[in-house]
Amino acid sequence: MATSLAPRSVARPFEGRESPGPAALWSIALAGAAAAATSVVLVLTSDHVSEPGVRAVLTVWVMLPYVLAGVVAWWRRPESHFGPLLVAAGFAFFVSSLSTASGSVAYTIGISFDLLPAVLFLHVFLAFPTGRLESRFERGLVAGGYFVAFGLQLVGMALGGFGPDDLLELTSRPDAAHELQRVQLVMLAGCAVAGIGVLAVRRRRSGPPLRLSLALLVDSFALGLLMIAFLLLSGALGLVEGEQTFENLRRTTFFVIGLAPFAFLIGLLGARLARTSVGGRWATSSSSCGGIRRPPSSATRSPALFGIRRWSSSTGCPSSTRTPTSTVGLRPCRVRRAGGQPR
């Protein structure tokens, strides 16, 4: 059933698909490490990033665990699309982090994909454990999120809402661009809240209480979506006062998002240990029953395994630049004082 948290007993067209070879998996892992290192260099050499050390740590904290956990999931469960989806989320976060770059080309690419990771995280959380969205509602929700995060973002960039380094600017209508962006943030927050509802319905219909490791994983998904929704709404509606308060909210959100891959790996380890324990009890039972191998009944159940600007009537960027901040890049308003120091 689409709303069940347990592994679904449906036909899997990719059942039996072999895991990618060790060389391919190692290449993906090394590419993830290289992407993380590149992001750190971009942050530390950026001319518009405040507290670059904190930014660099948060970037690596989110990006690298998703890539590495995706590699492990891809290796352990090649029949599932969940591993590749985790990898895609990690690399999407890298691309969005290019908004920290000082160069116009990298900055433009990063801003184009700035909100996309928020939807990819939603996609990851809803696609667990098969890597597929099972219901029409889930597919429509995620597809709509991608359109809002990427399609409308390109429209906003064409309207000139992201400063002089935006190479996609076709006309200078920053006010219209900022209003469009507020609509984007509210709509994406709504998608995140809807995702929480989907997870809640699944948990309610899942039957027996979940294993602790699985329950923690699902809770980390729900908490991540909740933090994403609150961050986006705060950026659109000014729900928090003060730039530093908003920045702390952003950092907390990324910390929570980064917990999900660790919870997944803990759950994967717990499932493996559970299978090992079941196998040991099975072998002992067979030796005491004259060689008749009778698995216990439990053995038949497989273990389941963002540029936003803080809108405020009293604060914001100078009207001459009207540059919003970057959600995923944690980028402050791109306004420079004389001498190149960030303002």
C-alpha cells in the first residue's frame, strides 16, 4: 500500500539488478568529497560571505553525508532507487552552494538551483524506502515543487531580482522578482507541510509500532520538513526579527537536514544486525531439530528500512540592490562596501 512504511510487497521491475561496481561507487564517493572541498574553497575565498567557517562546516555537513549514504544504500540495495536519490540530493546541494562564488558564472548557476535542494529533500523523504513516489498525490506534490523551485526561479532571475552578477537578467524589475520569490517560498513551505502530512498518514497506517531505528529515521524526515517549512515562511513573511536570528534559524535547519543520512545508516546497520541475529537463531534451531531448517515467523518480514531574503518592514537590503539572500548557500545580501568588504 502506498501509505505503508514497511517494505511494499509489490512487483519491482528492477528486482535483482546488480549493484554498481566498486570502481563506480568509489568514483561517486570521491566526486562527493571533491565537491565538498570545492565548496569549502569557494566559501573561504568568497567576497560576500559572513562567517565563512560556519558556512563551510554546514555545507560539508549536509552535502557529503547524503552522497556517502547514497553510495552505501546503492551498494546494499541496488534494486532500490533510494541510493541514487540520496546521491542526487547531495550533489544538488553542491550546485546550489555555487551561489557563494565571487564569479558571475558560478553565482548564476548556484542561484538558478538555489531552491531545488529543498524539493529534493522532500522527494528523498517521501520516496523512502524504495526510492519511488507511490501515489499520484506524492508525484504531483514533488513535480509541482520542482516547477516552483526551478521554473519560477528562472523567471525571477530574468526579472533582475538577484543583483548585478545575475547573467540571466533580461529586464530590471526587482520588485516584481521579489514578490514572485515570496510566492515561491510560501508555495514550497506548503509542499513541505503536505509532506509532513504524508509521513504522518503512513505512520498511522503502518500497523505495529516501528523499530526504534526506523522510527528515528521517519522522525528525522518529518523534523527536517518542518524546519524547511518554517525557514521558508520566515523568509517570505518575516516571522523572525533580526538578521542574526534568521541566520541561526537557517543554520539549525541545515543541521537538522544533515541528520537524516546518519539516521538512515543507523537504520541500515540495525536491519543488518537483525538479519544476522535471526540467521543465528535459525541455525541453532535447525541443529536441535534433526537438521530440519525452520525459520522463525519473524524471518518472513523483511526489515524496512534554498536565495531567500528575510522580509521585514524594518530591515532588508538597500533598495538600490534589492538582492535576496540564498537559502541553501546561506548567502547574505550581496552588497559590498568600498574595499570589497561584505556589508
